[in-house]
Amino acid sequence: MKAVALGGGRGLHATLSALRRLTPDVTAVVTVADDGGSSGRLRRELGLLPPGDLRKALAALAGEDDENSLWATVFQHRFGGTGALAGHAVGNLVLAALIELLDDPVAALDEAARLLGLKGRVLPMCTEPLDIEADVVGLDENPAAVRRIRGQVAVATTPGQVQRIRLHTAGEPDDVPKACAAAVTAVLAADVVLLGPGSWFTSVLPHLLVPELQEALIDTAASRIVVLNLVPQPGETAGFSPERHLDVLCEHAPRLRVDAVIADADSVSTPDRLRRAAAALGARLRLDAIASAGTRERHDPAALAESLRGAFEEVRSARDPG
């Protein structure tokens, strides 16, 4: 089974950790709009893709033998102290060096994948860094007043409510983002494509705002599965119900059809509303216990893997009853 997961950060890590239990053929397509922390510093200083989310995806798919596990640990190691290296993850620096040396982000990621023993692949959503801007309400005395917020970190942490986002090539507000060709090919060739979980406006929805990638998601013959977050994210989606996440997805990509929506059974207070919202996207709702026992804010990889397996089999049966 060829699986493609789209997202970024911790949410994508959860999806990849689950998918690798089902198939070795996993491709991660990662958002590249991060402008904070180590990634933001390297992006500003070197003009490169922000490497942090790419690094996390590589670590999630790293081989499990001793050598690969060591390299995965090294990639995730973050320097302490107060000097110039403070806060930088080793993997971010390695990826920055590979991108500069090879002058090709895809080739750099493939080389890092070889080092870490990946059986799958990690690809950027676009090969140029991107900027996010959002329309946000609730920041003024007039609660309906709309303010424009720019930057991934600013959007993710706004105390207002995000209404809509836009995406453009960094420093070029009129430039429509161009998709990574290998990412488009992977989506079109996939058996199953996953969106979410993750920061809804800054990790999940951006993939739908790259025209070539959105068209690939619409045209692919793959089963399209959306995995919802366990809890609303402070700032970005504070106060959002599970069904509101789907409504926002539809607003940003009204032509996109979905085959299945997965949500944690204990996180959904009004399953009938969520079922109707899923049906509006063409999807069946699957409610399973997929939260980690240790914290309700993280997915359990094994449980999510079983839920994904069941959803994929249901979609396949519905498409081919015979």
C-alpha cells in the first residue's frame, strides 16, 4: 500500500508513526512555512526551507536498527547553552548543509533519508519557503473587525479566531506557491492519502492552498482520509468543535471530496453533527478510541494505525463491493 501523509509538526509525526505500522511505503509531504525557533533562524539567515518539520518527519520514519536509531536521536538532539548554537537541532543544521551543498531540497532530503535508513520518503510541499497570512477576528473592541496577521508563529498563537488563511512564496505576496513536483506525483500515485491531525490552519490547510497539490488531491484515485485533532489548539482553533474543523476545510477547498473522517470517540460530544459534516464532504465517519492513555492531547500510534486500517478497508469495500 502506497500511503501519503500531508501535514507538519507533531501531528504529522503521529500519522507517520501509525502508518509505518501498516506499510513501509510511506511518503510525508511537509509544510514549509515555519518562521519560528531554530527553523525560523536558519530560514532568515540562509534563505533556505525551514527544516524543523522536515527533520521531525525524517525521525518518525527512521529505520529501527541501532545505527539508524542513533542517527535519529542525533537529528533530534537540540543544543543547550546560550551561544550561537543554542536552540538549534542537529538535524536542522545537517539539512541546511545538505540543501546548500546539493542545491536541491528534494535531493538533500533523500540523502538524509539514506543516512537514517528510511524505507519511505520525506518531501517538502514546495521547494521554496512560504509565508502564511490570516484573517482574524476578536482582536479589537469590535469583535467582528477583521485584522490580517502574518507569519506562521503569529497565526498559530493569535488570541483571536482565525477565519481564513492565504499562502504565498516568501517575500512575494502576489506569487502563487508552486508545488514540489515529486509531492504531486506521490499524491497521484498513492493508494491512501491522509490529511491531519495537526495545527489546522498552519500545518493541514496550507496543502490545500497550493494549486497543483490541491488538484492532485482532487484527482487522485487514492482513498482520502482526514484525521481530526483530539482537542482544539489554543489560539488557532480555540473553541472549534470537531465539525467546525471540517467546515473550515471545505471552505478552503470546496471541490475536495473525502472518503473517511477519523475522530476519537471520547473527544466528540455531538457525533450526529460530526457525521453530517463528514457526509457533506462525501465521507463516512469513524469513531475509535485513538487517544494516548498518558495524555488526551496525543494520538496513540498503535490505535491510530488500527483505525486507519479499518477506514481504508471500509473505503475499499464501498468502492468495490464485489
